[in-house]
Amino acid sequence: MPPTDALAEGVLTEARVRGLRVPQDLAVCGFGGADFAAHLAPSLTTVQIDGADIGAQAARVLMARCRGEIPPEPVIDVGFRIVERESTGACAAT
């Protein structure tokens, strides 16, 4: 899944155009943890991931497969962090 913080920014803009209040009428959350998310109005809640770790894990699995090995774990949990901000009502607007 590609990062969607930029799409979520578009949702914030469209909500404003339609007269919807965020987060009172519509909660918005992005994915990717883009730096700009903190500077939007309202600030954007986002799911932050470690892209470098995902790439490293994928490379490790691919290299193992190239050697004919089957990785021991079919699913690798690299974790995530939810950065709560104004767009989901997680914190009060200032």
C-alpha cells in the first residue's frame, strides 16, 4: 500500500470546500508519516511506518529465496505507530 498522506491532504481540502468540519463531521487519517502532515490545518493523523526496515526485510527475504531458502516466517511484522493529531479529534485545535 503506497503512502496516502498526500491523498488525505486532498480529502481535507475537499471537506473544506464542501463545508464539512474535520474532525466534527469527518475524521481523516493518512498513511505514511509524511513530515508535512503535522503542518496541515487541521494537522493530519497518520500511520507512521519504517519504510527502510520494510525494504531491508524484503531484500533479506528475496536474497534468501534467490539462494533457494524458504524464509522461516511467512509474515514479518515490522510494526507501525499512529501519530494522533487534530484530523481525528485526537487533540484539540489551538
